[in-house]
Amino acid sequence: MTVLTKISQQTFWQILGKVVTSLSTFIILGVVARNYGEEATGVFTLALTYLAIFYLLADFGFNAHVLKKLKTQSSKLKTEWQKLLGTRILWSSFLVILVVITLPFWPFANSTFSQAVIFGVLAIIASAVFITCNLIFQSKLKYDLSVLASSGGTLISLAIFIYMASNGFPIPFLLFAHFLGWVIIAVVALGLVKIATSSPSARPRNDNGGIFPIFDIRYTMNLFKSSWPIAATLALNVVYFRADTFMISYFKSSAEVGIYNVAYSVFQSCLVLPTFIMNAYYPLMLKSLNGIKLVALGLLGLAVFGTLLTIIFSPLIIHLLTGSGFAGSVQSLQILSLGFPAYFISALLMWIFVIRGKYKSMLVIYFCGLIFNLFLNFILIPQYSFIAASWITVISEYLILGMQVMVLFLKR
């Protein structure tokens, strides 16, 4: 099977799963926008955005580091995975505590927002478990199993959400449906990991096929020590990616947060395509960089095509989602789509940094991007609100892409 065929096959499974999760997300956004209004939509999406930051922090770049280490130690996959699971449970539990104790100190955290976050906060642990399961699925190029878990939990969560929304439950209760969905995803994923690693041909000798975590403090400390540059880069990326939402909430209103986040939700759904392609390509990149130019051209072509489609169909997409009252979301989405080429190519270059071990260079690049992004948002959002945030998001990513190219290809 060729590199392109393998990437296409695994990307297909991920896209299929994303179709399910994206449709679910859009239905939820539509229900909230139509039944609760701009203000409540802003609070709801702000709470989800806040929790999503901690989902990404729970990742901490462990999977990429462990996969790279296992390139020459494949027989240790299962034990390594169980130790990683123990590490992620400990780390995500710490993040849950951090979320709760820091809530009162955020200037945008009103009572409704705080209650919503508390109702959904334990989803951080469930999300961390699922991310850890993806190490097995990615290493074996079995993303169909990952999709099965995520789609099942998403659909059940959607059903619970629709029931709650149709019966007029307050916004914080809607986050409980979100939490239940993540729990189901994690449980199903653990069951599929057991299946994927329990056959005699799939597990090394003396492996009992268990899915229980191993809490090895020495392993955890070494993993943090080895992975922190990747984790710090991800953390900076997350902050610069979504700091604008919290600035809009602080300087403007929850209604304008809702308008921006509706557009951003559509934009973010499109950005999973390069992520999926790279998830499938990364294990192959560890063996050889053959075909990388073809992958880069494919990513660029998809990005340009996606930009054109988004600019043309943005009015229809936003109307289908919200009905009316979110006119600003159309303009915001059209601006954001101009960043697709930078995001798609940057996703490829980031993993080249990882393979070459240029962790600190990557960290410096994203730190510069963060400072640039925060400065412009702080200056322009008070006057231009979500329009400024949209343009700054695009410009920041092109700046990061330019720095990546300079470090990788111009600095010899």
C-alpha cells in the first residue's frame, strides 16, 4: 500500500467521524442560537471554548513523543500505553482542580459561565483518556476504531442535549450533556483498545491485554521532562488561537462572543482536515519523508479550494445554522477562511519540527506568534470587536508559517 493510499484511507475514517461530530456541533449551535439568543449563545460557546483549552492541555504532546520513542521499541507499546494512561489521568485530574479554583479570578466569569464550566469540567479527564486511546489507534493506523468511539458518544450526547434544550433547561445543564458524551467516548475507546491489543498477533509476549492504567511516577516525571517543549508550544498555540474570544467577552459583550464563535466553530471544523491528514501521515513520516512534497501540494490545493467555497457559501451556512440575528458571523467566517492555506501548510511543517527534534525553535516561533496576536487583539478589539479578531487570527498564522519556513529551509 502506497504512502498516499495509507494517508487517504486513515484520513477518510477521520473525516467520516468529523462529519458526525461537526453535524452534531452545528445542530447544537443552531438549537442554542434559535432558542436562547445571541447572549446565551455567547455564554455557552465561551464555556465550551474555555474547557477546550484544557482538553488540549491534557494532551501535553505526549502521544507524538511516545510514538517517536516507540519507532525502535514497538514491542513495548502496550506497557508504554498503560503508563501513559496513568500519567494522563493524573495530569487531567490536576487540570480539573486548576479549572475550578481559578474560575473566580477570571474577569469574564459570570455566574452562568462558572456554573456551565463546573457542569462540564470532568469531561477533561474523559477527553484525556480518549486522547491516550488514540495512541494505539494511530500507531496501528486504525482510525476507524477512534471514529467508532467518538461518533457513538457524540450521537448519544446530541440526543441528551436536544431533550434538555427542548425542555428549556438552563445553559449550564447543557454542558452536562457534553460531559456525558465524553464519558461514553472514553469508555467505548477503552473497550476498542482492549480488542485491538488482545489478539496474539497484536500484543507482545507476556502482555495480559489489560486496559488498566499504570501509575509510574518516575515514568511520568521523565515524560514531562521530555515532552515539555511540545506541550509548551501547544499551550501557546491554544492561547493565541482563542484568546480573542475572551478579550471580546471582556471588552465587548457575550452577544458579540456568540456572533464570533458561531463563525469560528465553522472555521475550526474545516481546520480538522489538515490535522487528520497529519495524524495519518505522522507515523509514516517517522519512517520516511518520501512523498512529503505531494502531501504539501495536496494540503495547499485543499486549502485554496476550501477558502473559495467558504467565501461563496458563508451566508447560506450561517443562515442554516442560526436562522437570523447573526449577520456578523458571515463576514467573520469569510475573513477567517483566508487563513486556510497558512493553517494547512503550518500543520505539516510543525510535525517536521517534531521529527527533527527542533522543539525549542518551535516554541520560540509560537511564542512570537502569541505576543503578536495578543498585542494586536488588545489594541484593536475594543474598537473593531470580532472583525479585528478575525483578521488578526489570519495574519498571525501567516506570520507563524513564515517563521517556520525561515527556520526549516533558510537557516542552514
